[in-house]
Amino acid sequence: MIGTLFASLIFSSNFRSRGLLLAISALPLAIPSYVFTYCWIAIWPNFRGFWAAALVLTFSTMPYILLAAFAALRRIDKVQVDVARSLGCNRFQVFTRVILPQIRNSIAASTLLVILYVFSDFGAVSLLGVDTFTRAIQNLYRASFDRQSAALLGLILVLFAAVLIFAEERMQRRNINTRSTSRIKEEIALITKRAPKAFAFTAIIAYSLLALAVPAYVLITRMVGNFQGIDLTSLATATLNTIVVATLGATIAILFALPLAWTIISTRSRFALATEKVVLITHALPGVVLGLSLVAFSSRIPWLYQSITLLAFAYALLFLAKGVGATRTSIERVPAGLKEVATTLGVSPWETMRRVTVPLAAPGIGVGFLLVLLTAMKELPATLMLRPTGFDTLAIEIWSAASINRFNEAAPYALLLILIAAIPTFILSRPDRQFQDENRSEVPNRMRQGGIDDIT
């Protein structure tokens, strides 16, 4: 609800700094849930329990819905809005009867992503002492005599995720997602009066203070208080390790996502649809479950066991759904006419994908890469299980210090992780990125006039 509300407020208000407000509202995406938790515990030691976990996970996941809802709002059919206004509908009626039905599918899809993220969260709930599936699975796995119970809990979690995925799919089928036939060049300002605009601005700033200012204050003051104790060599090594393994994992994920997305779109077979659902279900797997599964698998392969390759592969499996989702959406926006022309000219499906579809879908594929990269940099439980001995990432250093209440030692690692993760977050939240896929998928005049022959 908060993400949809903020997206609607930013979109519907003609703020001059609307792009800046969107970026600020999305920046908490760069802060891992366990860093949020550690910051709040540092200033409020009694910050524990269910509602504390709910608050932290809301801060951590709200930007997912915010960005999805805002992107959907930028694609609504303005003709329907104009017709509703001409029929006497007020601004509230226009939003609830015309705009909301057009963005409902995007909100539902992003909500499903958030639910799956919450299912698999480990760091925040562990620090806050909340009993969840992931924490129970971790505790049972530590007790080697009761691994069957841990496996049973993991299976229940997977089944629950599968039920949610099928329910969301049924809702998508029932809803008709109306698309605009052209890019919206004219802004839709539903909030023009000073009082509602002031409320919208105040709400966004208040959220930003809680989600950004509090963690920033805690981390900076803690780092300054322990400035002499910062190990620059360890900090640089952890930073390099984080960037390298996350980039490798994102690359593997996109290499898997491309053929999967192409197969799902082009064939629509039962196998393709089943594969899509399996990919979504793997996103709900706790990192500890996947990590221990890969440990059992790789223990028989000495060169793979506790290697960077195995850790990167785990990242790719955990976050493949993000890459497939972004890649599929981008490929679907490629004009079908281009692919049909390539087919009539005798170009094979593989060449069509390589020389026509992929170049036009590149911006969306890049978005998928950034999403996987951003999430992989923050991943904790799988990294704890699969990292090579002595291979410490920023997430590992943060957890090692925060879990024993050494908040001053964790501060520089947490601050640096946020700064690095803020780069892809800022790129993802740019308002002018919302239409990059559409712009790249428009057919240039020179291609319509015969330039398509270059692909043969």
C-alpha cells in the first residue's frame, strides 16, 4: 500500500523535483534488511519482535512496489483518462476507476516479489529474534540430528510460495491490462492544490528520514567513533570480493534468463510455463536451504566445493526470477513486425534473437542485470554457507561484527555496501529510464525503408 501510494503521489503531483523524490524514495532498496536492523538496534536496544521486523522489511521492500507502480503509471492510456474527465469524473474517480485497473497487474506482480523476498529473509529476523521459516530451518540444520525436519519446513515454504504464484497468475488472467498505444508525452497531474501536494511531499520526506537519515546517521557516527580502528586492507578486500562475485553471479543469471525468457515468450508450451513457475519458486527458497543443498552437491566435486564459481552460481539461482522477469518484459516490447520480417527473409530463430531481439531489448536486459547485481551484493545466508575459506564480502563483515554487537566495527563495511549498492539503485529509479525499452523498441524509419536487410 505504501509503495503504491507514494508512486501515485509522485506521479500525480506536478513537483519540479519529481525525479529527485522518486530517486530518494527508491534509495532504501540499496540498504540490506540486516543493516536496517543493526542501525535501529544500535540506537534503540529494545528494538525487537514481530512489529520491529515488519517495519524493517517494509523499509527494505517498499521500493520494489514503488518502482513497479511508477513505471506502470507512466504507461497508462491517457485517452481513457481524458474520456473519464470529459464524462465528469473527479480526480479520485479517475484514479480508482481508470488508472488503478491499468496498473493492478504490475502492483500484483511486485507484491508477489516482495512476499517471496520476505519469505527468504534471514538476517533481519535473526537479529530481531523473530521465529520464521528461515530462522527455524537454520537452527534445525545446525542440529545435524534433525535435518529431516528442516527439509520438511523448506518443502512447506516452497509449497506455500507455489500457491501464491498460481494465485497471482489466475488474477493476471482475469484482469485485462490495458496498454497505451503510444508514449505518453503529456503529464497527468491529478494533484494540483497546495494542501494535498504539501501532504504528499511531507509523507515522502518523513519516510526518507526514517529509511535513509537514521541509518546514515548511525553508520557515520559509529564509523567516526572508531575511525582509528578501521582496517583499510580488509575493507578494500571485502569490497573487491563483493563486486567480483556479485557481477559474476549477475552475468550467469542473465545468460540463463535470456534463453528462458525467449522460450517462455515464443513457445508458450506447458514446459515453458512450468519452467517459469519453477524459476519464481526458487526465488522463495531461503539462501540457507539452497546453500546447504549446493554444499551437499559440491562436496563430491573437490574443485567446485567452496569456490567462487559455486557462490556465483548460487546467486544466479536465487535471483534468476529478477533477471527472467526484466528480460521477458523487455523482449515482449520488441515489435513483432521486426521478428516476422526477419523470419520471412529466412533468418533462423536463433539469429533473429541474436541480431534483432537482443539489441532492441538490451536496456531491459541491463535492468535485469542490475537487479540481480544489487540483490546479490546484499545476500547473506548463501554467502555464509558457500564462500571459500577466507573469502569475506561486505555482507559477511557486517554480519560478523553486528551479530556480536560490535556495531562500530560493522559501520564502515555497511556504509560502503550502501554506497556501492546505491549506484544501480539510482540507475533503476531514474524516471527517464522508464521509457528506454519503449524507445529502443520503436522501429526507426531507416529500418522500415529497407535497412532490415542488414540482418540477412
